[in-house]
Amino acid sequence: MADPWLTIIGIGEDGLAGLSEASRKALDDAETVFGGKRHLALAGITGRGRPWPMPFDADVVLNCRGRPTAVLASGDPFWHGAGASLAEKLDGDEWIAYPAPSTFSLAAARLGWRLESVTCIGLHAAPFERLVPHLARDARIICLVRDATAVSDLAKWLTERGWGASLLWTLEALGGPREYIDQHRVDRFAEDIAGDLVAVALLAVGTQGIPRSSGLSDDLFVHDGQITKRPVRALALSALAPRPGERLWDIGAGSGSISVEWALCGGTATAVEAREDRVENIHKNAAAFGLVHRITVVTGKAPEALATLEAPDAVFIGGGLDSAMFDAIWSRLAPKARLVAHSVTLETEALLGELHQRHGGELMRVEIAHAAPLGRYRSWEAARPVVQWGVVR
């Protein structure tokens, strides 16, 4: 590695005593040291210190390019820290990093938890709903939180959702002389935390959490009846074959249920919906499942609303497909992209038949009936048949 001008240093609550010789030398040589006020104090940096601007802006470091500069961050700078935000703007020979144990590592070490089986989440700038996909019986979760007040809010939020019997640990100043750890039951949490709280750990006890299979209950979604029903949704998701990191266009999204289940698999979704009231439902569902960072909602009609969107890995069309829409979408798809379309009308069914003949794929007709009362007895109540066409570009 060439002589880098920037050194990214992880620092813990033990301050200079916990730093390596290389980290201390980089601090001594630096003309300017950036960091939070707490980090600068832990390292004893005064005149050369520059507290981070609020909101955080990595560009201030670039103004020092070519001169010896150091950045202080909590623990491992590349785990919910400033490290990646800086590195992505620099060439590889411009910087070097010396991480310290992360808060997650210290918390797991204190509690005796296997870190590889723990969910680690930063909640200091994210809603509590980000926990929803991870809450399950006996789940172990370590969270970074905004401040001490947030712990009480988190305990209330968990209790309201049926996780009040869970155990919660507050972990303050880990790795330093003021380290303090306390255990609580979530629904009885009433402690007034005086110190600067860094993290909380949770052992989840309560309801069953969200199932991991495709086809979640319709009752979990806010909708006006315009929703891809559970069994048909499971068939659609099977054909869409979601993978982590992939992008979905959910066209005519209705309640956004397809987008939600796609995002729960680790992908991102753009839900396109023309009706304002249904757009609001999509926003509510994305928030309830903690997926606002994975689901983008576009108000409008396809194909016009798709013009500025980045090309997808998969497309779901819940209804309203016509030849013009198909041609516009098909021309945007890269090789190996998947398209799944549903129809309940004879006209669209005929179009899907033509498209299947032209492009191949799988065409199937699904008829579902549910048992329902009929006088003193029960009978089958049939839903509208759904035709599904799935194809790979």
C-alpha cells in the first residue's frame, strides 16, 4: 500500500489505552483529527480536533486530501460507522483503517452470545419497525439506539406488539471504566438511565413473529379488498423467485403485498399504483413491516410511470396488462429478468395466451374455492379463476 493520507481509527470507551501502536502513531502524525465530540475527548484531542458537522458530511474530510488526517469512530468504523461512507469516495491507496472491537462484539462477549447467530441492527436513525422482520421466538438481537430515552420508547413499542415478556439488557459505556450492564423484563422497564447508552440487547419472548413462507395472511395488510390473495400471492412469489439484492417492479400494486413479501426476502421493490388511497395503504404496509428503506412507492400508471426507473430483475403485473404496456416493459428487461402477470378477465387472459405462444414461459389457470356456510351445512365458494403467466426474458 502507498503512503495513505487518511487513517480511519476505531476507538472504544477505554480511549488511548485500547488503541494499537499504529493507531496512536497515526493520531500523533495527523494535522487534523475528525470525530464525534465523545471520540475526540476519549483520545485527548483538542486543538487539532474537528467535530463532525450535523448532519454528518464525509465531504469535509476530502478538503484535507493529501495532508495527514485521522478520523475517529466508535469501535469498528465499517459496522454502522463512518468507514464505508469515506472509503467509497476515495481510492484504495488513500486510506488505511485500524478497527477496534465493535459495540456488537463487546455486547455479545459480555452476554456470552454467539455473535454469528445474533441479529445486529442500528436503530439510532431508523424506526423501531425495522425490527419487525427479525422478531421471532428466542431471537437474539443487539441494537444501537439513539439515546437513553429511546430505550423506554422501545420497551413500550415491544410491549404493545406482544413482546413484553422479552428480556432486555441495557449496555452502557462498554469496554471502559464506566461500563454498566443491567437486565430488565421489557413490560416492566422503568429505569431512568443516566449515562450515555450505547446499545440494548434483546432476547425475544412472546408471539410467533412473521412467518418466513410466501403467502402471508391477508389480515396482516391494510387494504380495501384490492389485494393479491394469500394463496395466489404465494404462487406469484414462487414464480418471481426473489433473491437478496434484486429489484422488483410491482405494477398496479394495490396494497403492496407483493412488494412487502419481496422485500422481506432481502430485495428492493418499486410499487407503482395510480390511486392515491391505495398509495397510502402501500406506505402504511411498508412502514408496518419495517420496510420503508426497501420499498419505493410511485404514484402513476404504467408504462409512463416506469420511464425514469432503473431496470428491474423481476416484474409483477397484478392486472390491467395490455399490449402497449407489455411492449414497453419487455423492452426494458435485461436477459434473465423474470416477468409474472395475472389476469381475471377474458380479454387479458387472451392476451396472456398470445404472449405465451410468442415468448414461451409457463401459463396456468388457478381455481380456488373456500368452504363457506350454506344453510345448516357447508359448501364450496369459488373465487374468480386467475390466469398466471410467468416468463424469463
